[in-house]
Amino acid sequence: MTGPGPVVAAPTRPGLDAAARRDVGLLFATRVLRMFGYGFLAVVLVLYLTAIGLSGAETGLLLGLTLLGDAGVSLWLTTHADRFGRRRVLVAGAALMLLAGVAFTATSLLPVLLVAATLGVISPSGNEVGPFLAVEQASLSQLIPDRGRTQLFAWYQLAGSFATAAGTLTGGAIAQAAISGGAQPADAYRLVIFGYALVGIALGALFLLVSPRVEVPAASVRDQTVASRLGLHRSRGVVMRLSMLFALDAFAGGFAIQSFIAFWFHQRFAVDPGALGAVLAGANILAGFSALAAGRLAARFGLINTMVFTHLPSNVLLALVPFMPTLPLAVLCLFARFAISQMDVPTRQSYTMAIVAPDERSAAAGVTGIARSLGVAAAPLIAGPLFATAALASAPFVISGGLKVVYDLLLYRSFRRLRPPEEQPPA
């Protein structure tokens, strides 16, 4: 497997000391490596499952349980991270990523794959799964000042998008080269999944290098009663409201995860794995740049306004993708969607970190992240059979775009008056 390409350097704030800059750099490096692995896998996962004989319904069930299992494991890990240690939780997540990759490589038996999908960490969407995002963002928020948080998260998103793009491009190229060399498609895709398992090993090694500065000071950690409330106290009500909305957004997004998009282009336009990797790579590069623009927009218009009013047009474009009559037009529509679709990601993440207490950050990011995982887990159960039925293959795009519009409107109505500290007027 080739490497993930050049690592995007983590931008740092002038006030950070050398130790903090080192930890920020390491957390950016783990983000890059992990997202490379997710992109590497996403381009071939559904193709692999169909190549080993799974039906559309079985594939949807497997992907749904994958996301559901990730949600359950991540909920427990993230709501205990501040007490057990953030670094320990991150290493445990890397071990679960390795476990899932090895299991998917070693067998094609559906019962074994279901167990591995439920207990391990595997990303069918090319997006974050597992405890990593919540714990890394809580750690970064502890290392940087409030006014630098959104822009740093934008760079964090950009680094991940570029890494995902490199992963999809590399994974598609490796699979295509193996097939061209005479390998059976299932064996070619299995080679890529083995590479995903290797990423888990490298990721665990990097997490071991992060310093104790990312941990919550012992005096700030609440007692055991907090664990029974998902690690939340003052902000519990707000986090629950956000979680319900984020679950709706993720459920909508689950109808058009990258593995399904790759499958749809393969079925509709007979696009080979190498070209699929290139298409998804281009989409993720555009998504990265859109995230970088979010920091500047948020500084001018506010986090909630940026989240909502950049997301709405991207959802319309998503619904239009299957109505494009030719491959170039469909790719162009998809690219236009990704060019503005990710501005809500760093702003959403920054907003969640801003409105909770420091010792709630891991839990808040974890609970909202798990809500997203639960939402997206349900969608493949419906979307899988739809994509496998020629007459209904366009429906998931329309369902996804429509539900996301509803989410945007509800989010704006509910949270437009709750501002983060950096947007509060001077006392």
C-alpha cells in the first residue's frame, strides 16, 4: 500500500508553546492517517461485499450494523474518555479499527462479518466513525484559545478531506491495477481492506506519542454520577437537542454515503474502480476547501448562520445528481455539491465545543457524534435495497437532499439565539 501522501501541516496559533504545537501536530497527523484509511476503504467496500455474493439487503444490513456498532462502542468510550484518559481511548479505537479490517479480510461469511462490523471500527461512508473525532476535538479545544478554535477545526477538516481524497484515489488505483493484472475483483478489493487494517496499527503508534497535556486535569473531572448521565451536567439539555437534530442530518446523509455513491456511478455509468477513486478524490478535495472557507465566514456571519446557509444549496445539488443525463454532468453536479457541502462541519464541531463546559467536551462531542452514527446507521437498511433496484436507484439522493433541508430549517429555528463565547458582545 502506498503512503497517504504529504501530511498537511497543522496551523498553530502564535500563543502556543512548543509542547502544545507538538500535540496539535500529532493530532493532525492521526486525523490525516485515519481519513486516508477511511477513503481507501470507502471506494471498494460495497463493491467487495457484492463481489463476495451479498445481496443488496444483506449489504444494507451489514453497513447498518457497522455504523450501529460503531455508535455503541463510541458512546461508551467517549463518555468515559475524560475519566479513563483520552489517549487510552484513542489507542483502543485504533485497535478496534485493526480488528475490523482483519476480520473483513479473513472471511466472507456473513455471520462473522456481522460480528466484526458490530464490534469493530470500519467506515463505509469515508467519514469519521469511532471515538476518534470527539476525543481529538476535545483535546484540541483544550490546547488552543476560543477564538482560534473554529479556524483550527477548519484546517482539521481540510486535512481530513485531502487525506480522504488521497485514500480514495489510492484505493481505487490499487484495486484497478490488481484487476488489470488478472486478480479476481473480490481479491483485488480484499487487498485494499487489508491496507485499512495496517492503518489501524500505524494509528495506534501515533496516539502513544501524544502528551498528557491533552488530558483533563484530575481536579476538573466530575465524580461517578456524571458517567450515569453520559458525562454531561450543565449542558445536558442543549446537547440532547443538538443530538436529535444531528441524528436527522446524519440519517439523511446515510442515504448517500460515499460507498453508495461509488456503487451508483458504477451501476449507472459503468465507471471502473480507478475512475471512481478519482471522482471521489476530487469531491473530497473540494470538500476540504469548502471547510477552510467556513472559518472566515463564521467569523463574519456567526457559526449557526454559516452552518445553515451554506448547507441548504448543497442539499439541492445532491438531490439533482441522479437526474443528470450524462456522466460528466453527474460528476459536475456532485463536485458542485461537495464544493459547498462541508462548511457546516468545522462550524458544527466548533459550536458544540463552545457551548459546553471544558469537562463536558469529550462527552458532548461523543454524544452528538453517536447521535449522528445512530442516524446514519438506519439509512443503509433502506438505501441498500433502493440502490440495488434499477427503477429506484435515484430515490436515495432525493430523500437525502430533502431531509437535510428540513434539518437546516429546524437547526436555525432552534439555535440562532444561542451564541458561543466568541460571538457574545463585550461585557
